[in-house]
Amino acid sequence: MSIPFRMHTVVAALGLASAALLSTAHAQVKIAMVVPATGPVTQYGDMVKEGVNTAVEQANAAGGINGKKIELVVVDDACEPKQGPVAANRVVNDKIHYVVGPVCSGAAIAAAPIYNNEGVVVVTPSATSPALTEGKNYHFIFRTIGRDDQQGPAAAKFIIEKVKPKKVAVLHDKQSYGQGIAASVRDDLKKAGINVALFEGINAGDSDYSAVITKLKSAGVDFVYYGGYHPEMGLLLRQAGEQGLKVKMMGPEGVGNPEVNAIAGPAVEGMLLTLPADFSTNPKNAAIVKAFKDKKRDAGGAFQMTAYAAAQVIIDSIKAVGDNPTKVADHMHKTTFETPLGAIGWNKNGDLKSFDFQIFEWHKDGSKSVAK
């Protein structure tokens, strides 16, 4: 049976329309957010998602990337080193060429060889371990946060010059991030002649650190530095208070989470920590901060602005050189970008040439203030 001329015309038009719709549907640039969507540190994943979502929403509202909309894909690695490669392979198999994340150093270190070998551009806003990039000759791995060998000295300098303790204990969670930064702090304290009476690992995920608290009391320490994340720091603070150990405690940016208040209770008051500078207070970022607030997001958290910057540099680079990850990586290595963090650029390792870590004091209402 033949189709009348008009029907032919309609069918052809529908075919063209379908092809156009199909073309539009695929005219997207995908960026994966590799974050802990499950596990004990999902809050850090939420911070990163807030930053990336804000950057992408603004970019899409302005027309996307050269007319293509940006699509975000959440990939869960639970911040587990064993899950890092699994997440990386999912990104590769889904033919996603750009990643913001991974969030945690252990997972990032485990996944980095896959991303780099497969030519996936990775910008982590939060993985601080030097082992991620040092001596690896990676071309596709970058970060928009400083390294622990920048953060550790900032913490140690404050301890030496402001706290002036007589005897210090340095604890860590036996993981890449926590142990690495704890060792950095320990080494700087020792160089300054501070007595580090204890350097010891604890088991992340334990619910009772009373034996460690007893050891701290026996050692007579008057200051404790802990390298790790907020669940363990919260327990250390609470159980120290319960056992009558009244010492100041300090940690890295991994303890800077409002959830630490729920765990530690009133004992969290006065906890010291290193964090990226609060870029939300910079008047130049007023429009970006408003975009966060309009979506009821917190622009002043530990990783929101570093995540925004990570998404921004990927987007800006694709705009500049096209949707080609090799060209994007080349462009990033030789370009300085104006971001909410200020002007940023990378050395050959993909590490920022400079980064501003500051010391904050945490309060029992969940707020923070610059430590004096």
C-alpha cells in the first residue's frame, strides 16, 4: 500500500523532528560528581554537590557550554579506597570525560591511575594527600584545594606560636589522609622543639576510645592533634570530656562538619581546625553566594567553593578548547583561571601553586570563627 504524498511529507517531517530531538538529547556535556553518597562521611559529598550544582546551574542558565547543556551524574565511591577504582570504571564505561572528585584522598589515590590512563579530566576539591599527585606524572589529575604538606605546616605554625603546648599527642586514623597530615604536623612540631609524647593510630569506626583517652591522661599531654574525619574526632572530644581530660584538640578540614556537634555535644566548643579560607566572605563572590542562598545552600562550608571552582575550570576549559579531555587538560596546565578562590593555576603535578589554609575555632552552635 502506498502512502499519499501528504502522508509522506508528515512522516518525513516527523522523522526530521525525531532526529532533531535525538540530536538535542545527546547534545550534552556530562560531568560526574564522584562523592560519598553512602557511608559515614556523606556530608562531605553533599558539600561538593552543592558547589558543583550551583556552578552548573549558573552555566546552564547562561546557555551551557557552547550551546550544549551540562548534565551531572552522581557516582558513589563511599570514600572507600576499594570503591575508588569501581567508581572510576563506571565513569569510563559511561563515557564521561570529566570528574569533580573524588572527595577523599584514599579513594582518589586508588582511582587516579584509571582516570589518568583513560584520559578523564579529574579535579578534586577536597583530596589533600600529597600521595595523590606527588611523583606520579599524571596529566589529567588536578585539585582546587591545597595539599596536606601545605595544611600541616599551617596547623603546626599555629600550635607553635599561639597554643605553645608543653607536651603534645598526635593521633590519626591510619588512613592516607589522616596519617599523612598527622605526620606532617608531628614533624614540624618536633623541628620546633615541641615534645610529641605520643604518635598513634586509632581505628576509624570504633565506638569506644576510652583506652586512648586513658593513655593521653597517663602521658600528661596538654594538647591533642588528630588527623582524620569528624566521626572519630567527635567521639574523642566527647569521651575525653567524660573522662576528665580537659585539653584543646585540633584537626584538619576533615573534622569541619556540623555533624561533629551531634557526636561531641558541648565538648566540641573550642575545637581548632584548619580549613580553606572562607571564600564566601569575599565581596567579589557576592553574586555566587546569593546563588547558593537562593537554593538554600551553604556557601561557607569546607568544600562548597572549592567544588564550585572545580566545576568552573572544567566548564571554562571546554568552552575555550572544545569537548576534548586531552585539550582540556593541556589548557588547564597552562592557564590561570579567575575563580571564587581567586586566581588559580597548577604546577606540573596538577597541584595548586598556592592555597590559603586558615585556622578556625569551632563552636557548639555549629558556627566557626577565625582563631586568634
